[in-house]
Amino acid sequence: RLAVQSTVQNFEGRVFSQFFGGEPTLNMVALREAVRELRLLVPPDRLFLYITTNGVMDATKLNELLAMEFSFYLSVDGDQDAHDLHRKTPGGHGSYRLAMA
């Protein structure tokens, strides 16, 4: 909350808020709280939300992000072999095909 408040205080232009690093969707509680706080402080026509994600999520989480009006950046680590080497699903499989679906 404090980070959001200090970022937007006395700011009169558009606010572009980007969530990235690790996988932001792993902490939906913090993500929801940050968006809630941003919506309290920034007029809707000046707030733009972006998220960088590996794209592997269930429909419920995707629909929640869409309802919050996020725009998406998809993070992919090269071709399928390179990506699958580093980006695993919870079951231990490569996530390239899921991310591209």
C-alpha cells in the first residue's frame, strides 16, 4: 500500500503500473491489493495496468486479471527447448506449449 501511495502521490499524468519479476500471479492477494489501492488513488482514465507472466494459469485466474483490465506481456525464454529447460509446470513438465496456447 505504501509503495503505491508514494508512487502516485502528487502525480498528475497517466500512471502505467507494471507487475513483473518471478511470476506476479503467484501472489494474487498482493496483486489484488495493489490494484485496489491504485484504483482508489488514480482516476480510471489515467490508470493503465500491465503484467508480465509466463502465461501458465487456469481460466479463473486469467478471467480475474482480465476483469481487472490488465494488458499482458508474455515472457518466453527462447525456443521450446530453451524455454522448457527453465520454465516448468507444477508437475515438472515444460510450459512452452501451455504458454503458447
